[in-house]
Amino acid sequence: MFLYIILSNDALRPIEMSYVTEQILQSLLEARVRKGFSQRDLSARSGVPQSHISKIESGGVDLRISSLISLARVLDLELLVAPKKSIPAIKSIIRSSQGISDEGEAMSPAYQLEEDDDD
């Protein structure tokens, strides 16, 4: 799983930046829940205080890069800074690695080994 940060030569307007921040915060929260960690568990594993994790997830505090990296590592996420033009290709690769087509449908394998019924 990746967190993407999209860099552009254009200056981001505050509305766009808050949207990007919301996406990152939502990704962190979803990853924590998917791993079955409470905020306290994540705190113990990452070294980021639980109260700070709570503020991060609620958008009550600016997320520092050092905290983002610490949390992402514990949640098996990789922080990726990529050129904006590469994002569609990156998203497509991630979806296919998760077995999801570009249309959002589950993909079946291109081949499947037959089970032997030698009973």
C-alpha cells in the first residue's frame, strides 16, 4: 500500500492542499483500522504519542513528515513522492497488484492450476 504525495511545478492553492491532507489522513486511518491497531497500539509501535495520533487523524494538527514516516512504516505503507504525470500509471499498478481492474472490478487470474482429484 502506498501513500502518494503529488508534486507539481504549480503552486497548490489552500483548498487543494487541504484535500491532499485529508486524503493522507484518511489513508492512515484506514491502514490503522485494517491492521487492527488502536491508536494506543500504533503509538507504542511508532513512538508517536497517542494524543498526537488522535489529533492527526481528526485533522486537528499539522502532520509533520517525521510523524508521517514513522506511522507509515508501522502500517506497512510506503511514502512515495512522484511526479504528477506518473500517478495514473502508479495507481494502475497498485490496483492490479491488489487484484482490482482499472474499472474497479475484481480481477480473476490469467491462469489457474487445476486441483488433482486423485482421491
